[in-house]
Amino acid sequence: MKTPGAIEGTEHARYTYRPRVSSTARTRLLPEWDWCRWVWNECVAKSKAVHAHNKTHPEDKQTCGPAQLDMMLTEARAKTPWLREGASVPQQQIIRDFGKSRAKAQKDIKERLPQRQRAGMPKWKKKRESDPTLNYTKRGFRLKDGCLHLAGGIVLTVVWSRELPAEPSSVRVYRDSVGHWYASFVVPAEVQPLPATGAVIGIDWGVKETATTTSEAHDLPHARHGRKAKVKLLRYDRMMARRKPAKGQAASKGYREAKHLRAKAYKKIARQRQDTGRKWAKRVVTDHDTIAVEDFRPKFLAKTTMARKAADAAIGATKKALVEMGRKHGRDVRLVHPAHTTMDCASCGARTKHALPLSERVYTCTACGVVSPRDKNSARVMLVRAGLDPAGVEGVRPPGPPVREAA
């Protein structure tokens, strides 16, 4: 399985495949994760100890960076024969992951972000609750005869659904909440340009329809994958509620089975949403050279009465798929700030004096008298804001927030 256009930064992409994990490989991977999890928990303990020391002895501050943690790992491997049985590469990489996580949390604290927006400090990884994730750099793996050979003598047979475009620089082997294993390779990104069409399109996100565009043929109706699986999800929720363990007690086998069934159902819904979003994004990118997209962040909808509908619409996943698909095929994707896009007129640029209620689905401009569906007007406003004025636009629109390019 490939993750299309999943670009990391600006130079690399991830290609994800499903490996066939034999019982022999599984018995080698799980101990590797136990060693890495032990290293992570030691890093957490070291971080907490350094924080407590600096709090009580401000005149003698200590640090807990990757260099200190690397020294700690070297000493631990020298003193602990059990830890030396594992490969050093994934243990070193989990220290890098810990360092990035801790640095991000400290940065958010330093910038005084609200508590709900901060990335929390790294926490303990419990045996029954954390899924295995092993990272290998180039010296820790190799591809030979269609198989993935990992450090420590682990061999995985990968299902190559598509050839890698270049030699990978690293690989991540992980298991998701459903129990499926994946191998995710990092390779140099390459642009796959499509033929020019000369067409432009504006896209507005919504709940009634996931995407409303300036083209009737490219509107994305609400698939309602979550609503179709609602009965099954409610059943699994009741099963978990009946078997929920008391505080401080380990979960029973029945509770873990119900949790697995629930995770499996949610995984299927997520894959359906991703599949719908990617297919629609590929169609939009193929037919248009320039795309003006509302830079909408639906996170705040989780606290409103539309939370369930917004989550089922999967606006964030669809928007991400569109941006990644546009970057992969060299299209010009422009992200438009969503402020006042439902209040501006796409024809004359006039702005209403009050925000329109959600029940009002028809936009009527009091200045020029244009009447159009509310979402269609917003989609045309995206084109105007992005500097792609559609034919027939007259008048001067009020200045809006700046347009930013898709990263």
C-alpha cells in the first residue's frame, strides 16, 4: 500500500507497504520493541529527574538533550546484557524521537500557548497500551531479493504494491491499533507533472457537502461513512462500558477484545474517508492547474453541536489529501484564509453587516442584488481572494487576510 504524495518537508516522501510478518519475525520484532520501550521510559525518568533537580537547585542546572541520553544508552548497554541483545539502531532512533517530542513540548511552554494547544511532555509507554514502532536508518536495514532485512537478523516479506521510485534512506516498521504491520520507507520526493489544462477552481468546505466547488461536476457530497457504521460502533461502546476495569486494575480479555473490535471499525471508517478524499483530490488536480482552497481548520467544530457531522465529513483528511496530491503533481494550490468568506459577495466584493446564520443557505447581496447558493458564493470568493478573479467580477472587494501557499 502506498501513501500518495505524503511529503515530509519539501524533499522526501513516504511510501507505505504491508509486510507479511511471520511468527518468527513477530517473535523478534516484539522483543525489539520491548528494548526500545525500556529506553524510552528511561529517557522519561531521566527527564523528570533533571526537571526536579533544576527546580530544587536552580544554581546547578542540568540538561537532558540527545547527547546526554546517548551517553546514558551507551552506559546502559555496557552494564545490561539484556539490553545488548537488541539492535542499537532502533534504540538510538527512539532517543531522537524522544528528543523531538520533548523539544516541541518545551517550545510550546516557552511560547505560552494555551494548554489545549500544547504538545504534552513525553509520557511512559505501557506494555499493553503502546503499539510497536521501530525506526531504522540506512545502516540498520537493507533490501534484498524483495525482502526487508532489519538489524538483528529480522527478515520481512514486503508486499510490493508499487516499486519504490528511489533508494530509501530510512524505514519505519510499526503496528497499528488493529494489529496490522506496516513498513514505511522515506525516499526522495519526485514531482509527477500532469498535462496543463488552463482551468482554475475554488473550493469551500462544509458539513452538508464536504466540498462545494465552482464546478458542479467536482462537488464532493457527504459520504456519511461514520453514520453508516453508527449501530456497530454503539454496540462496541456498550461492550466496553460493561467490561471497563476499575481504576488501577488491568483490563480483562473481554475488554481488550471489545476495544480491538471498536478500533477495527474506526480503522475501516478512516480508510473509507481517505479513499474517498484521495480519489476526489486526484480528479480535481487532474482537471485544474490552479486550486484555491479554504484554509479551514475544523478543530473548533469539535466543541459545537456539529461535532459529529464535522468529524464524519472528514474535512481535514480531504483537505490534506488535496494539498498533497497538488504538490505531488506540481499544481498551484493556494490556501485562502476563511475569515468572512461567507459574508463577502463574489461579484461586487460587498460584505454583509452581520454573519449569516447556518439556516440561511441562499446568499443575497444587498449591494448588487446577486442571488446564489451560499456555498457556491463562498467557493467563488476563494478564487477572488486567491487573485484568480472569475470572468465578470466588477467592483473593489474589501481587503482580506493574505493568501498563503500550500507548504
